[in-house]
Amino acid sequence: MTTKLKRAGRRSRYRLRKQIVEPVFGQIKQARGFRQFLLRGFENVRCEWALICTVHNLLKLAAAT
């Protein structure tokens, strides 16, 4: 991992993760209180995750207006 991060192209991409993706997961876990899935099976988890993301986005839209 250290050698991968030392390369210029990979290092800049890895830094972008903090700006783009990871804060969303942190907000969903901390602010929404979502820590584990309630359903079992890939399809059910996928549907549950889509519902969590939809709620998260709708609440962000409601707060912005």
C-alpha cells in the first residue's frame, strides 16, 4: 500500500476519496444512525441500501430549501 500511495497518480486519486465518497458514508452512519442492514440476501440489502440513500438525498434536499 505504501508503494502504491507513493506514486503520484494513485496518491491524488486516494486523496479524492476523502472529498467525494467517504463523508457520505460517515453522514449516513452518524447522522442517520444506520449501522447494519436489517435484511438478508444480496437483493434485499441492495434494496435497503437504495432506500437509505434515497432518504439521505431527500433530507439533504429538504434542508437546502
